[in-house]
Amino acid sequence: MSEKQQDTNTVKSGTGSSVLGGVETSNKNLENIGVELLPIHTEGTVHAKRIPGIFRKFKWIVASFWLILFIGPYLRWDGQQAILWDLANRQFHMFGLTILPQDIWILAMILLFFALLLAAATAIAGRLWCGYFCFHTVWTDVFTWLEEKFEGQPNKRQKLDQAPMSFEKIKIKVPKHILWLLIGFATSFSFVAYFTDALDLWARLFAFEWGSVETTVVVVLGLATYFFAGFLREQTCIGFCPYARIQGAMIDTQTVVPTYDQDRGEPRGRMKRPKPGEEAPQLGDCIDCNLCVAVCPTGVDIRRGQQFGCITCGLCIDACDSVMEKIKKPKGLIRYASLQEFTGKKLPAIWKRPRVIVYSSIMAFAAGAILYGLATMAPIDVKALHERSPLFVQMSDGSIQNKWTLKIVNKQSEEMVVRVSIAGGPASLSYVVDENVLVHPGTVRSTTLLVKIPRKDLTETNTPIDIIVEDINKPEIRTVYDSVFIGPQPR
């Protein structure tokens, strides 16, 4: 019998018997102890069975994190949206902190940190992102959970899909699709709301004042969510996601992934009570119930080893452990383990693995840069551009004048009125600058600074001075820019 024939030769719940794994078995024996015999996935949509377990609970806990994204745009801070990507004004607001293009390197460090975190997690435990944290995985899980509520268990859903179109079929499926579309709309709306004020977006929706860009993004992204999570499902992971293809470069024999213990499980076969005088066959712990395949969201048979479609979600472990518990055998037939573990070699500590060391080092650098940037980020920033041509001008009274163009950045969410002053240099120093410079939130204001020093008081070519810029209303908000006054050679 070919491998393909063996895969299709599966047993459904019943009272008959079949030959699987070379052993004649009775289905009733397994049903008596509460083990359901399931067919493996066939062609078409994968309707995964849901069973409780530790990894299923963890998936729901992680999924709840994504719910925060739906309420994120409605969080307020000082009367404004707490998290806002204001692309039009090139600003990123986060709980009163405004990141402007001058600080974009902080965002780059954040992206670097999470990119390396993804690589490190993959090196340690495979596709953890795909199995638990990927928004497509989460949305597909939610969509199939709703599908189960409306259409029932996998076998009922398969029969309903294959049934001809009828009023009864439409009555069952329409409410499900309406909820799917509502979730798609909520997803796309929340995404757009991170780039514009969410409350204003709602107001303009009911007033039919949306622009073409907003409408297009909401419609396209909403329908994409509905299509990919509701229809493509596992095919998105297998056929579209590039991460599934590059993960092979990130894992090695020390990576811990869901693995089937062949030494313990083979030869697999159904449980059977031997007849009097008949010797019981020597079988492994796997009873070939196919429950590990039935719960897999991508239809993978983990017993064949690591495969392209495995997203390391651990649901097959929950399934197998539940069966082992019912047949009174130790759990762990399918478990998180590395290939090196099955060769008998001891797995080295995580912090001693070269890949993890490299990834962690870069992550530490990125994290340190982020903390430094946030700690040193002031609500006001000043750049003083010294006039280059000419460097100085000799006035009619013999004094020397320098000119600066000051660029004052307001990183606060409210207007700032600043005062510019000079410290250092000789006592005869004088300067001219605009008084009470108004700088709007998240903007840059330019002003001109003229400084004069009598030539007789210049003792060197470059005289250090400090340009002080402070908020009139909040004197604690101030910054000092170190510069030099350039003059001719002293006499």
C-alpha cells in the first residue's frame, strides 16, 4: 500500500473495524474510553477541530492582546488621541511624547529590536510568531471560532459546504459572513484611526465626508481581512507568507519545535483487546486516532516530521496529551523538542548558542539606544546654523557681528512661547533676536540671531558662547546650544 493510500485509509467513528498500521483494530474499543476516531484532512478548506489545552489557552491569551489595537485609537492624553501617526505633519504622538523626523532613528531602533526578537524567537522555538502572535493566525482563529458557533463541528461544516445551495444553508451562512464583514470593517477602521483622529473619523463617516484615501483603505483592508481570514486561511501561511520560506535559515537542530517521538510512538496502531490465547501485538503509544491532524489549522500530520506548513502552535500537543491521558499513557508523545535531543546529545543552554548570542547582542544594543533616546529626548530642540558667507561682518562702529539662523522644534502637544538669550563672551556682548517666538506643537520655527562684540574685546578668533532657548510659560523647559563667535585675528 502506498503512503498516499495509507493517508486516505482512515476510520470514522463507528462500530466496524479496519486495518491500519498493520493491525486489525476495533473502533468500539477506543470509543469506550472516550477517544474519537477522526479522518485526516482531505482536499479543500481545513476545518480544524477545537479541543481545550494549555496551548489553546495561551493562544487565546495572546489573541486578547490584539484587542488592544481596537481600543488604542480611542485612548486620550491631554485632550488628544494618545497614539497617532500624523503623516501629513510628519509626527508620531505617543502618550504626550512627539517623535519628529529628527528623532526617526528611535523608530528605526524599535524596528531593529523587534526584527531581531523575531529572529531570536525563531532560532529558539521555531515559528512562535506564526503560531501565536501573527495577526492573520489570530484573525483566522476568531473567524473559525465564529464559524463553529454557527455551523457546528468540522464534520457538520464539511457536509454543509458540500451540500447544494438552499434556503436553510443560506440562513446558516449569512449571519456568519455578516459578522466576518463587521470584524473586517472594525479591523480596517481601527487601522486608519491610528493615522487620523478616531472620533473625528467616526463623525465624518456618518456625515459622509470621508476622503478617497480613507474610503479606499478601509474598504480594501476590510475585504482583505474578510477574504484572507475567512476563505484562504491556512493557504495564506503556505502560499503567500514569505516568513514561512525564510524560517529555514533561522532554525537549526537545536531549535525546539513540536516533534513526534517516533521511537516511542511507532509502530502505530489502534488499541485492541487480544483474543484468548492470542499474543497482543507490540505497538507504540500512537493509536493512530488522527486527532493531532484534525486540530492542526494547516492540516499538517506532525508524525511525518517537520513540514513547511507547521506553524508550531502546539495544538497537536494538546490533542495528543488528551488522548494519552485517556488511555493511561505518559504525555509527551508529541512535545516541544529539538532534533538534537532525539540524537541523545544534550541541548546547550540558550545563552551559549551562537545565534542567540548574536541576536541578543544586537537586541541589547537597540534597546539601549531606545532607552537613551527616550531619556534624552527633550520637549524642545534647537539647531543654530552659523552664517558661512561671510563668517563675520565688521560694522561701521568697528564691532564684529555674527549671524545665526535658529531652528526651534516644539516636541510638545501644545503651543510654546520661547525666549532666546546669550550666555558667555565678554560683558560688552550684545544681541538682537525676535522676542517671544511662538512655536506651534510639533513644528519647527526659524528665527534670526545677531550677536555683536566690540573688536577690542575679542581676545581670540573663536569665542565660546551659549545660546539659551527656554519656554516662557514653563522655565524648566530649556535647552542650551554650544556655539562660538567667530572674529578676526586679535590685534
